[in-house]
Amino acid sequence: MRKIKIDVWTDVVCPWCLIGSARLDKAIAELPSDVSVEVENHPFYLDPNTPSEGYDVAEMLRKKYGRDPKAIWARAEEQAKLSGIDLDLSRQPRTFPTQKAHTVVRLAKPKGTQHDLANAIAAAYFLEHRQVNDDEVLAEIATAYGFTREEALNDMRDPRELEESHQLAIWAAQQGIQGVPFFVFDGKFALSGAQPQDVFAAAFAKVAEEAA
């Protein structure tokens, strides 16, 4: 069995991460049965300055770019639909801090549910329009991925665990990761952005070629 390790930096409030992760998963599903893939998710802050109460995304985009937010959202929504995701960014008006979400995802690694949990939180935020900074919402999602409600709540409220997630997110930016999603294959080469599925397929082929 050939094993491939993929390190993934995402943020659950990043629409391109939702798309990129879906495309990665589709490429993994197309791999031969003798290839095993381990995906490890790592914290990254799309906006490290997000206040505790969050902010209105459309309002921020209008101030920053002086354009209609719908025009800015259109490309991501179009690309999402090409990947089978019915994304309407106007239906999730606010962005939130993601330190708690990153903490629960990070601590899901021993449970083997880390990548699926990260995807589920992003889907809850973008497709179900839920407030994923809310402890109860996060805990409810986590219970489907190996946590008890109490365990998830304790983890996301633990100052030491929160600080570790924060430091890892800061470290990623200091290492030169400027945007997400960001993927590293077998520690050898990287892909940045929500690449088309065939680009992920080519990356897997390159990893296999180098291993051979």
C-alpha cells in the first residue's frame, strides 16, 4: 500500500478553502485502491484581526474595494457550482473568529476525523449559514466526529489549547503561507489555492512518480 501525506492549511470561513477541499477529496476518491492518503489540517487565519463579535463581510468588501460584494463573490460561487457546491455567499453575512473551530479540528486528529470535521464546520458556515463561533453550534457539529458534547466544549474553552491553535496559525503566516487553501504533498511540494481537480490529480501522479 502506497501512503501519501497531505498537509492542508485552511480556514473554515474561507470560501476558496471549501472549494479547494472538495476538489482535493474528489481527486483522492479517484486514486487507485492501493494508494492510501492521510490528510492533516492545520490552522490559518483568513483575517487575524477579526473581532470577537465578527463583522459584516459585505460591508468590509465595499469599504476595502469600493465594489458591489456580489460582483466579488460571483467567481467563487461560479467555481463552487462547477464542483457541485451550491454556494450563495450573500446568505452568510458575517465572518467570525475561528480559533475555537481550529482547536476542535486540531484535537480531532487522534480520532481520525480531523479533515471531515473541518469540512463539516465549513459546510455549516457557508451552506447552512450557522454561527460557527458559537460554542454550542461547534459542539453539536463535533459530536458527529468522535467527540462528546462535553469534550468538545472543554477543548474549545481550554486556554492552553486555544493558545496552541493561535500560535500555529501565526506560525503558518510567518512561514510564508500568504493565502489558503495551501497544500503540501509528502513534504516535498506545494499547491496554493483552490486548484482544478485535474491539478490535484497531476500532483498525486508526481508524488507517485518520485516515489517510484
